[in-house]
Amino acid sequence: MRKVIHSRRASLVTLIAALALTACGQEEPEQAQGGQQEAPPHKVEVVEMARQDIPLDKSYPSLLRSDSEVTLVARVNGYLEERHFEPGQMVEEGDSLYTIEPDLYQATVNQREADLQSARAEYSRAQRDAQRFEQLLSQNSVSRQQYDQAQAEQRVAQANVAQAEAALTSANLDLGYANMTAPVSGMISLSQINVGNFVTSGTELATITPLDPLEVRFQLPQRDAFELRRQLKEAGDASNITARLSMPGQSGRSGAELEGRLDFLGSRVDSGTSTVQASATFDNPDGEILPGQFVRVRIEGLKRFDVMAVPEIAVTQGLMGPQVYVLDEDNKAREKTVTLGEVAGPWQIINEGISPGDRVIVGDPAGLEPGRAIDPQPFNGNAGAIVEDVEQAEAQEQAQEAEAMEDSAGGTPPAEGEEGAQ
């Protein structure tokens, strides 16, 4: 009897297994068929390539300087009697700064004036004698030799007057140097020599640094310089070229920025650095920025002409190097290796690899792979907006992942009483 029951159970198990296998066999083709279904076309911005002019966003390191800075140097010898300023104050052109024994040089001026008066008196006497001898010569009352002697004395007296005038001029100059004034307006430094010391001609006394305007000199790579010279030649002037000077903020404050003008572009390339010197001038009315600081100068208006460029986000790294995705005739993504040029803000210039007319995917390349069907969307030409959208999306995704990891690490706290029950 047990054998019969066992046999029946075995037959029932065999039947159930056969039915299960039959059901699995019917589902497998459906699953396999479903796995071969293509994903829906991926919507992404696509642009038909064409050559264009791309503005550059470049900055260059430079040293800020005051082009009109002056070092005050003594021009006469003497004791430094007075100082008429406080170090660090702003002085105006013509302000009196130092006094170096003016009485001594005033006395010299007085002496030279007396010498000049004496020379003029002697010249007047010699002139009258020469005129009298000329009349006597016409009457044969004097010899020719006496007449010539009178003429020579007149010329010597005239030369003495000129010499006395020159000596007076020199004495007046020294008197002016004895009272030193500011040649330019600006901030004056500490005095190098204290009052009461003896100074000689050539002694440095102080420095005046004008703070408005300021100048920077920097080096342009030769290609940038050539393109800039080309633009200046086409435009006729530098009115469309703007220079901006920026420096990092300190103590949490935003960095200062000044707008200026490009006023010099060199005419030769430095053979050692392959650069061209340039300079720009910046108005600094508030004196916020001081000379001697290292800053960066950004030239706005510089362009690359007739180039192929895509938004920087469109370039990915493939097995063969940098690449972009292009669309084939069936609107499917295909890889294309490219040679990169310069980065111009949100744009990446492409030197080789793509041609005018190629349809390049310029949107977010995330999830793209060769053969993926694409639903091309129009590109509005704003590369910066695409890069910004992708960066925001990545930031949100990272924030969500971080939040999920925190929740997973923290877990759900057990209800009150459960811990004790366990």
C-alpha cells in the first residue's frame, strides 16, 4: 500500500515539474524578446557645424606699477633744514617738500646779480670807447691799431656780460633746487634723510607714487598678439578692446576690479619667450589698488577667427583620445576622434576631426554610446548655459547621493521598548 502511495506522489511531483518547465519555456522567449527592444531616442542638443569667430576669455599675469612714479633726489649740497610733509600723505604737484639752506644760495644769487651789473657797466664803457675811436679813425686822429684795440675790449666786455648772465641763471637754478617741490601728484613715502643731515647732489630723499592712473605691463603669447594686431588693423583703433584688471579679495571680501584700456602692443617677438610685450592703463580714482602687486589682466574683445568650436561639455575622452559624438544618416550617435585647440570660455576650439556640415551632439554626453538613437534638439548657441545646466544637474545628483548615504549610515532608530524586548 505504501509503495502505491509513494508511486502516486512521485508521479504528481513529476507532473508539476513538467508544467513548471513548460511555463518557463513560454516566458523565456517573451523576456528575451523584451530584452532586445531598443531604448527610446535620447533627446539632446545637436548643432550642424560651421566656421565662426569665437571670443577668447584670457588673462595674463602682470605686475602693477605707477608709470609716473618719481624718486626725489637732491640737486644741491647743504644741510637739510626743513621737511614740509608727513610721510604717507597725498601731495600735489608744486607743493614744497624740502628746504636745503636757501639763504646760502640766495646769497650766491645776490653776488651773481652784482657781477652782472659790473659786467654791464664795463660793457657800456667799452662800447662808448669803441664808438669814439671809430670817429677819431675817420678823422685820422688815431691809428688803426688803437681802433682795433677798442673794438676788442668791447667784445670782451660783451662776453663778460653773457658769462655773468649765465652765472646768475645757474645761481637761480640752485636756489630753486634748495626749495624742493613735488614734480607730480601722488602719495609720498617715508623720508630717507632726517632733518639736520648734510645732503649732497644725488642723495635720494623720498618717492612720490601717483595712484591714478596705474599701468600694467604683461606678455602676450605671439599668436594672441598676432590676432590682436589683426583686429586692431581691421578696426582702425583699440576702442573695442577692453582690459580688465582683477585681483583676489582679502579677508573674505570680493576682489577689486578696474576697467582700463590697451595703450601699447609691441612690434617684436621676444626670441627667448615667444611673447610680445603689451601694456594697459587703468583709472584708480579711489586708490583701492596699490602698485607693486601681482595681478591678472583680462583682455576682452580678443577673438579667434574662422574656427570650428563646440561647447566644452561636448568633448569626452575615448580610447583614441579626445572625441565628440556625431549623428549618422539614421540619427544614431557615432564617435569621432578630434584634435583640440584652445579653450575659449565655455567653447572648445577643434583643430581637426570635424568638418562643416557634421552634426555634433553638443548637449550633456551622459548616457551616450555608439549606436544610441538620438532625438536631435535645436541648439540656441549659448554654450555657457549648457555647461551651467550640466554642472547644476551634477551638483544636485551629488547632493542626493550624499543624503542617501547619510540616511543609510544612520539607519532608522528602534522604537522605544523594542531594544529592551530584544
